[in-house]
Amino acid sequence: MKEVTTAFIVLTYNNPGNLLKVLQGLADQCDERHEIIIADDGSTAESIARVGAGLPKFNCRVTHVWHPDSGFTISRARNLAVASSSADYLVFMDGDCIPNRHFVQGHEYLAERGCFVNGSRVLLSERLSASVLAGNTDVVHATWVTWIKWRFQGDSNKIVHLVRVPDIKMRREKRFRWKQIRGCNLAVWKEDYILVNGFDESFEGWGHEDADFVLRLHNSGRQRKNGFCATEVYHLWHKENSRSNESVNRDRVTLRLNSGVIRATEGIDNPLMANDAVVRVIN
């Protein structure tokens, strides 16, 4: 039987310091069965050069997929990344979410045909995030005692991730539920991604393109599995992006709730999608 291959697709935009921390976390876990794709939503040449100079050593291919900066267009960045991938299974991440040391293993363990995995995250404070980025703190290998201290100090929003939970029935949800959908930590089979036509590029600005994607997966008959206590990422603190279009995007998803829609209006099958993309293998 053919061995399943997995692509870790990391979204980024002009934040090389954060991205390199995420990539280091993946480099420590990935092998020849994997590929890393940096989905770049229009970073500057300076940011790209910093990533290239600091890229950790990987035992798998690393590809950088870039398209010109035209605003907050993360759906297109992700679709372009998937179009460049040869993997069977896709794990979407954000470039400010450091994977825990069991992250790759956890996602592979929960992967199941007919399902997608809604991953989990731990929010870090501004103080702790600054220490991590300065190289003074290693959250990936921190002890449970340290995590408890951080929780009581307000530097972490949870400690439940210290417990490892197997693939139990309560992970599964049969109905669409908006709460806790994580575009920054989401895994899906590539064939299912293509079935729903990927992320919908007609969503503009911040917000809810991930909820729309999950809704369409549900409408296609795929079941949500929650990745708590198995797939955590450590979300570095940052100032919030502009949410000026959030209500418009939310209303669009609300209108689609009972529509049965499966395919994106503007998705991965857009023939014009890749006209301005630059794809480079960098490892």
C-alpha cells in the first residue's frame, strides 16, 4: 500500500522571526515522508531573504510559494500552496504558531478518511512570546511544572495540552459548529480539499474563510475531528489584524449555513490563480 505523504502549509506575511521559529519546530519532526510549503501572502524581498538565511536544516523538501501583496488574501496564498503540493494530506498552519514536539505525530495519528482535523492552540502572552522570539525561552521542551507556572502568571491560556488523549469518540462532531474552528491548525485530505474547491478567494479581508471552508467540508459529508490534547500549537502574541470586513464575511457564512453549498465560488480551480505566483524549492 502506498505510504501517505503529508504537506505542512505555513501561512506567512512579513514576519520572518516568527516564521523561523515555526519552521524550526517542524524541522525537528519531519522526514522524507513530508514536505513543507511556505504560503507567502506577498512578503517583501527583505523578509524572504531573512527566511532563506535562517532556514533550519530539513530532511524533506521545502517550497516557497509567493504572490504579490494585494491585501489580506490568505485564501489565495493557501490555494497556491496546495496547487504546488504532491502530498496526500494537508496540514494548514499560521506562521506565528509553533508546533508542539508531538505535532506531526499527532496529526498523522488522527488522520482518517472521511474526516478532517480541527487542531488546537495555546495562546501565549506578549511577555512570553517576546522571550521565545529572543531565544531565551523554549516552549516546545518546557516541563509541565514550567507550564503550570506560566498558566498561573497569565502567560498561557491553558495547560490541558499537557495531557495526551487518544483518538476517542468524543473528538467527532456530526454537525457544523462554528466555535473553535482553527484555520491556523487544520488538516484535510487533498482529495477532499479539491472536492470543495479549496478556500474561497471571494472572501476578502480578515475573518471566517476558515469557517466557510469547514462548512463546505461538512456539506460534502466529511466529519470534523477535534485535535485537542494531540495537535497543539503555541500561538505567539501579536497585535490583531484589521477586522474591518469581519461582519461582511460572517454574514456570508451565515447565509450559506442552510444552502448545502460545497464548492468555493473562487477556489483552487481558478485558471487565473497561478498567473502571478512564484514557486521556488529552497531546500
